[in-house]
Amino acid sequence: MALETPIVEMRGISKRFGELQALADVDLTVHRGDIHALVGENGAGKTTLMNILYGLYRADAGTTRIRGNEARIAGPRDAIHLGIGMIHQHFMLVPPLTVAENVVLGDERGGPLLDRRGIEARVSELEARFGIRADPSAKIEDVPFGVQQRVEILKVLYRGSEILIFDEPTAVLTPQEVDDLFQIVRTLRGEGKTVILITHKLREVMAVSDHVTVLREGRNAAQLVTTRTTPAQIAVAMVGRELREIAARSGTPGDVVLEVSGLTAPSDRGGPALKGIDLGVRAGEIVGLAGVGGNGQSELAQCILGLRDASAGVIRVGGVDVAHDDPHRTRRRGVAYVPEDRRVEGLVLPFSVAENFILGKQDRAPYARRGILRADAIRREGARLATEFDVRPADPDIEVGSLSGGNQQKVVLGRELSESPKLIVANQPTRGLDIAATEYVHERLLDQRSRGCAILLISSELDEIRDLSDRIAVMFEGRILAVLPASEATEDRLGLLMAGHVEAVGERSGTSPA
Amino acid sequence: MRQPSFEWTRGPAIPVVSVLFALVLGGLFVWISGHDPITAYAALLRGAFGSPYDISETLLIAVPLLLTGLSVAVAFRAGLFNIGAQGQLLVGAVAAGWVGAQWPDLPAIVLLPLTLLAGILGGAVYGGIAGWLKAARGVNEVITTIMQNYTIVFVMHWLLQNGPMQAPNAFGTPASAPIGAGAVLPVIVPDFLVPSSRLHAGVLLALLATVAFWFLLWRTSLGYELRAVGLGMRAAAQAGIDPRKRMVIVMAIAGGFAGLAGMIQVSGLFHRVYDGFSAGFGFDAIAVALLGKNAPLGVVLSALLFAAFSRGGTLMQSDAGISSHLVEIVEALVLFVIAAETVVRAVARRWGTPVKAVS
Ligand SMILES: Nc1ncnc2c1ncn2[C@@H]1O[C@H](COP(=O)(O)OP(=O)(O)OP(=O)(O)O)[C@@H](O)[C@H]1O
Ligand SMILES: [Mg+2]
């Protein structure tokens, strides 16, 4: 086994971006039929390394061998030719087309005419072989994230890929979808495919991978066999130190800060997204909003912020009705917001880190005086926040779009958590963050709670919800099915509620809003 | 904070390369048509910069190009496409011409600022209407500004032919009464330096406007908001920067720059408003803004380039006998290459470090 030629062998890979050495002399060896986890902190160089393997970037130094032969991969076309496929974190699908059409789209073997039946048959065949469930005739715009991801996988398989790269595939999935994905990944391995998996979740590494490569600051930190290591050992290799455990604290709730009652709102595609929401969050309390993505959580957050018009109902912040306020006025009342999609809603990507830190505060002291920006104050604050929130590199002048995914998220969090808001609406605040950064954000949220801030935490990570929340509300199809005290919210019970089983509410806990 | 002029120097390669490319290709056309490209370009250069007088005439053409270029550029920065610089210029000219002729006896210290204000405000209101229609009704600004370009032309027919602005004893071309002496922008080049130069103080106003453009966008909160809306509308919106309000504001500002151009043409050059006056700046303005990458220094340089083409082209025709259409070909090629910039970038990506960020 050990003597077999590795299917992927990258040696001495280096890559610079201007001043920044993103990768320095990195090795990666992957064996055929393996599930190989690639882990490391935000900005460690995981995506960059995979972009090199897939031909999106060219390495400054180093060699890549595929099946023992030196490969010159100048673009994705070469990579596809060599049997390498990449499932990006941002799906590249055409929403109005069907699953089957998306799978064959851009494939050069197909003729100019689409033979619908033939395509659907071939796609079904692939699905059967790899145990992937997705209705070939369904439109992409109608299927959830998890299914869209399966379409990306099918697309790659359709092109005959032998080596599949997944860049943080689980970040946007619900726990159930994660289980399904891992089942698919195991089937792929069973069929002789090789999988490279980037993830920040050690639980996932332990659950599916065979080997682990750890990167730290652009260098190899460890190469491990999963069965002969522990999560703690991986974490130490990633971070370079032991991790602290967050001491579970519980809040001392005060007055009601956020009060939502009878809230109804339309979705973007017509039809109701929210069907009469009642919810309260007190000062010094974290209320977790659990639920499978797309059940109205984001729409609720948008309504509170004033980004979406409610059709009926009341939203009060600190006793004042804000249902008809725009985001400017809502934020002025002390509401902070961490949007779900950092690249579209959270950040102005071409702006610098410092400029993004002042987004929404650009007309206020100390960043501006009488409408004139104060460049020195902006830079100073940018440098301070970049250091405090551990944005790497900690350079306030760098363009945010060039930061790694996790570091982009830190910029959003730095902006929203650095002041003293009355209410924080945080939608997936730790998506894409590494372990240490997640821990840091959790601590900041807990600090804000001790300060007396009310926090509405929306997350698809059940662990995160359960670790931080005082009470947990479960959303399903635009309604809140139950609000449970954290102590009663077992994983099973939450799972059942998230699937819409109201029976799981139980005797003792009601659905009262506050 | 990034510097605008910096932005341009960081990536001037593409505009410079496209201009050179267009010149070479244009030369090829000259050669095919049986002339000597070197002679042609020498004549063009001589025409534009050959004597102090030529230079001052070229600058004169550059002024409205620069201001309408700034008009398009400021809207671009906020993500809007202002096709209406031409119409806004005309409204500014009409407003300035009306004020200048209405109180002809006022002293310059009162009348000149009034005329200036009228020009800027006229353009701003006209541009602002397009912004408001977009913000309140979702009407595409490209459509409205194009329609506005036509509307003002017809309004001017009426105003100047039988309407309230018709000069009492105008012959030939319909025109307004001349503006008062106090509304005239003085010539700033003394006769002993450049004999009979027409270069007026409008040049200084245009440079001042360029500085204002830079200051607004990179030194004020409003400018920050405009750029944020242009580069990340949804991020700006959730942060409390209402994109719709900023659309109205930026179109008014864009109109103000163009309106200033109109005022300068009236106060500095023609001293009255003619029917069919100063046509054709709208599309050149878009070219100037695109080539200048919507950055202050870039817009100044490309306005100069287009002005040189315009003046040099005419002289090239009379001196070297080469059709001034060559200049139009070169201009079109420049635009074509700029538009193909995405292609150039894609090629650059294959060679070097990519510009795109990946998470
Ligand atoms: N196109 C680029 N231009 C400049 N710097 C870049 C570019 N792409 C990546 N970098 C830098 O290279 C480093 C490695 O980035 P990379 O995206 O590979 O990190 P990562 O390990 O995938 O992190 P994350 O877990 O946050 O996604 C980061 O510091 C990032 O800022
Ligand atoms: Mg990454």
C-alpha cells in the first residue's frame, strides 16, 4: 500500500502575493482512494494550494505529480483533463436550468443540441452509482443548498473526475445535509475516487478522513493518519498551542430588548416567508434561532434590520416600534447586524480593511468631522481592530477581497462587535472561521451578553447554538415551533423540531415569546 | 484610504497600451489608404500642440470634455451610467445664458457667480430628475438620460426660435440675446504671450472641478457612501447607506459637472446660446471617463488626448490631406480596446498573479 505511487504529489510548492508569502515549500501527498483532509487556520493557504492544483493559480516554485507523472497545470481545463475536479464554496450553477442541464452544461462532449431525456437518463445513472439523490428535472432555483452542492458533485463526476476537491463544503449545510454529504463522500471512496476535503471542523475530519495534512502560516505543520491521532493533536498542529475551553457561563436576563409579535413577511419569490412570528430577546440573553436554512431565519433578521418590509406585525427594539424604519434608523437605535453572506452583504470587497471597518459609521466622529473623512483616525482604528480581531495580515490598507474567507468574516465581526450595541442580530457569525477564531467570536458574544446586550443568534451549527444560547427557538416553514430553555434542548429534540415535528415540544416548555 | 490618482498609476498599463494599440492600428489604416502614417501623426501632433496658439485651442476643447467626463465618471463611481451629460450641459448652458442675459448690467462680481450657479444648478436638477426616477420608480437611468438629451434639444428649439429666449433681432441661426459683460469669463492668456488666444478662465474652473471631484469622492463621507454604493450596493444598504438617496444625489452632482461645462461654453466662448450649440459631447464624455478609469488624473489626461485628436485631426486633414475620419477610427479603436479590457485581464491572469480573490 505504502509503495503505491500517490495519485497527487505536490512538492515544495511556494506562492507569493506581493509582500505576502501565502505558501512556503509545502508538500501534499494524497493516495488513490483516500479521503484526505486539508486543515489549517484562516489564511493558512488551503484554498491557495488547491487553486494551484486546479490550475487557477500558478505556483512560484515546486512540482506537481499526478499518478507519478509531472504535470503542468496551466488552467482548469488541464486539471479536468487530468481528472481533477473542484467543488467551489460558491456554487456556479445556472438557477433557471434543471439539475440535469446544469450537470452537462459546459461539457465539451455534448453536441449543440440538448437531448433532454438522454441527459436525464445519464444523470440518473450517475446518481444511482454514487448514491446521490437529486431530481434531474428539478430547477436549481427550487432546490436547497445541500442539493445544489450535490449537483456540483455530479457535474464534476460527469466530467470523469477521479480526484475531487471540496473547499469547505460543510460550511453552508445543515447537520442532516452534512451527514448526507459524508455518505456520498464515502461512496465515492468506495468507487475508487480520491477526495481532498478542506474543513475547519475537527469532528468532520475524525469522522470521514483517512489522512490529514495540516498547514500553518503557509507551511506544512503535520501529516497525520486519522486513526492514529486525536482532535487535540490536530488542533495543536493547526494553532501551535493548546486550545482553551470556553467556560460555559449563563446570562442574567434583564428587560426585553427585542420584541417581535405577529410578524408576517413575504419572501423574495412571492409567498410568505414569515407566518406570524412571536419572539422576545432580553438584555443579557442569547436566544439561538435553530432551523434548517431557508425556513425564514434570514428573512426574520432582514425584517428586524429594516431591509425587508413586513406585511403585518410589530417589531420593537427597546420599546420603540422599528417595523417601518430603514436600516439607517434601526442601526442608530443600537442594533448591530452580522449578515449571512459576507461577500455580498457584509463587505465592500474592493474597499480596504480600514474602509470596511467604518462602513455605516463613515459620517460619525471620530471617522469624520462635518462630512470630511479623517484618514488618520480611520487608519488607526483599522489597524487596532485588525490586530484585535486577529485579521491576517493585520494591514488596514489591504483590499478585503484579497483576504481569505475566514479573515473576511473577522472584518465583519470586528465592525459589528466593537461598539456597544443594544441588540446584535448575528446570522451565521462563525461560518468559515477556524477553531481559534470561532472561539474568539464566541467569547466576544458572551462578553457582549455580560455587558447586557441582547443577542439573536442564527446558526445552522447546533453545537454553537447549544453552547451559547440561554433559550433556543426552532424555526420551521416561517413559524417558530418552540422556544426551549437551553437545558431542555437536547440534540435529538432539536433535530425533530427542525424537521417540523411539533410533538417534540414536550409538556413543560411552552412557546411563549419571552 | 486609497488615492485615486494612485489607482490610475497602479494600473495605467491598460489605458496606455490600448491607446498605443489604437494608434498603431490607425496608422495601418492610413498606410493601406496610401498615405504615410508618420506624416499623418506628425501633422496631427503639430495641429494639436505645434504652437502656443494651437495648445491654447486644444485646451479650450479639453475643458468641456473634462467636465462632462467628470460627470460620467462620478456617476460610474456610484454604479450609474450617465448617458445624459450632453443634455445636462445644454440645460446648464440655457440656465446660464438666461441669467447672463436677464440682468446684463449687473457687475461681474455679482453676475458671474450667479451665472455659474445657474449653470451648475440647471444641470444638477436635470440630472437629479433621472436619479429620482431611478430611485423612486426604478426607471433605468440609461433610458431616461437618453430621452432627456432629446427633450432639451426640442425645448431649445422652442425657447430660441419663437419662445421667451429668442433674441429680438437675431438673423440666421436662432440664438438668445448676448449675456452681459459681467457674465463673461475673461481670457487668461495675455496677447503678447499668445496672440488672439481665446483661452478663458473656464480652464481654471475645470481644474478646480477636478480637485472637487477628487475631494468629494475620497475625502468626504458622502463620497465614501457613493463609492460604497457603486462597489457593494447590498453591503452599503444593510449598513444604513440608502442607495436610492445616493442615486439621486450622485446624478445631481453628475448633472452639476455637465451643467458647469455648459455655463463655461456660454460665458467663456459663445457669450450667448445658439440652437444646436455644443452638440456631441455626451459620447466623447463616456469615452473620456472610461479611458481615464473614472479617476481624476486619468480623466484629465484622456480629455487632453481626445481634445488633441479633435483639433489635430482637423489640421491633419488640411495639412497632410488625410481624412479626419482617421481620428474617429483611432478614437473608436481606443474605446474598443478599453471595452475589451476584460479580455486583456484574462490574458494577464494567465501570466501573472490573478486579480480575483478566492476565499
Ligand atoms: N488573490 C490574492 N491576492 C492577495 N493575497 C491573497 C490572494 N489569495 C489569497 N491571498 C492571501 O493568501 C493567504 C492564504 O489564503 P487562502 O485563501 O489560501 O487561505 P485559507 O487557508 O483558504 O483560509 P480560510 O480558511 O480563511 O479560507 C491569505 O493571507 C490571503 O490573504
Ligand atoms: Mg479558503
